[in-house]
Amino acid sequence: MPPSRSLISLLVSRLAMGIVAAIVFVIAARLMHFPQVFQIMFVLYAFLGTLVYILLDAPPVTRLDGLKAVVALIAFYAVISGVFIAGANMLPQYDPRVEKGKIDKIVKPKMAATEKGRIEELLKRTEELNAHSQAILKRLETLGGASVKNIEASVKGKESGGPKASGAGGDLVALGKEQYELQECYNCHKVGGKGGLKKRGPHLDNVGNLMKPEELKEKLLNPRSYMAEGFEKEYNKKLMPDKYKELMSDPEIDQLVVYLSSLKDSTVETPKPIKK
Ligand code: HEC
């Protein structure tokens, strides 16, 4: 028998053994619930074993000398390295970055969910607070409205000797005076002989007797709505600023109106308002 024939029959018989061993390994591994990676590894071991048996039984090769031996050695080294690298590459790899990526994929949506939860909670709290402040504002407004009515009642009351303005009305007068100072109405107007250094606007000491609260509010929101008699020039120059509806909140305007309504010193001449 030529050596090539015996080598082929050896290869076939050993490979058959290796395949049988591999199948037995896989079945056993599956029965023992090994992960798939291990099943692949067992198959590889079976073939490695087969290779060892083939080498053990292989017919001796002819001895190589000199340059031939060096080339054969390098070729052998290259083949072994190639098999090793290719095999290692085919096995599942554990790249820390990939693993970290997987963990991030699991953890991030959870973190985002809690973050989202926190933001939603904050939004809900803001809404609650908003509703709360709205309720307070409404109460203030109804209080302010009642006080304006109180002032009106007190005007009529004074004339007929009735009751005076309530305590709440007094508080609002103080708040309104504060607004008068804050908005620097005194730059152009005099009250109680104070302010109006530039003498551009009329005394307001008796304005409470001349203008109703609604009229005063209208004048503040739109200075073009009324003109003080004798102040045509100033009115036409639009001296009284048209900015309070932007600068002041509704409750603040109401407070200021309450204060102006309380100015009822008929000894100080205040010009008559003319509806425009
Ligand atoms: C830059 C000057 C100026 C400022 C500031 C100003 N006013 Fe006047 N105001 C005038 C002038 C001028 C008139 C008279 C002409 C007119 O009626 O527009 C007037 C008229 C008025 C009148 C009508 C008086 C009347 O008898 O008819 C009222 C009320 C009034 N101002 C209230 C205020 C209040 C309250 C403020 C502050 C929030 C204010 N003004 C700020 C210049 C000013």
C-alpha cells in the first residue's frame, strides 16, 4: 500500500471517530444544560483530540535539512498561528467596552425613567403651587373688590353720617399708598403738599371726590380716557405715562385705586376730569 492510501484511510477513520465523539459531547452537554458556548468548545476539543490521534498515527515524514527545514518550520509556525488566531476570533469575545455598552443599555432606560419621574413630580408640585397662589390671588381680588365697595359705601356713609371704611379698606389704602410711592406718581402729582416737584400734573388731594373707582382705574390703565380740566397742553403732550397696565398687576392697580379713592380733601383744588 502506498503511504498516501494509508494516510487517507487513517484520516477518514480518525475524522469519523472525532465526529462521533463531538456528537456524543454535544448531546451530553445539552442533557446537562451547558450553555451553547461550552457545547461549541466541546466540539472543538473533540477535533483537537482527533488531530492529536491523527498525528500520533501518521506515517513518518522524510527528514528535512538546511533551507528546506527552515522554510518548513516557518510554514508550520504560520499555519499554527493562523489556526490559533482564527479559532480565537471565532470564539465569543468579551470586549469590556461591549459589556459596558450592554450594561448601559439595561441601566440607562431605568435611570431615565427615574429622572423622568422626578421631573414629572416637580412639574406636578409646580402646578399645585400655581393653583394655590391662584386661589390666594382670587381671594385677594374679592377682598379688594369688597374694599372698593366699602370705600364707596363710606363715601355715602360720611355724607349721611353712616359707618366708616372697614379695617380691610384701611389696609388696602396703605397698600395703595405704597404703590403710589413705588410707581413714583409723586414725580408729577402732589398729595398733601408733597411731591410734584416738576409740577407737571395736577394735585390729587380731592380726586376721590371727583372720580369713581372705576373711572380712576380706567385713567390708570389708559391715561387717554380722561383729561384733567385746565391740563389740555399736558394731556396733548401725553405726559401721564401709559405704562401702568404693563408695570402693575391687577390687584396692585386695585390697591392704588382704593388709595386714590380715599383722597377727599376738598380744600385743595383738584381739576375736574373730562371724559375723552
Ligand atoms: C410724567 C408725569 C406723570 C406721572 C408719572 C403720573 N401722572 Fe397722572 N397725570 C399727569 C398729568 C400731566 C395729568 C393731567 C393731564 C391728564 O389728565 O392726562 C395727570 C392726570 C392724572 C389724573 C387725573 C386727575 C384729574 O383730576 O383729572 C390722575 C387720577 C392721575 N394722573 C393719577 C396718576 C397716578 C396714580 C400716577 C402713578 C401711578 C400718575 N398719575 C403718574 C402726569 C403724570
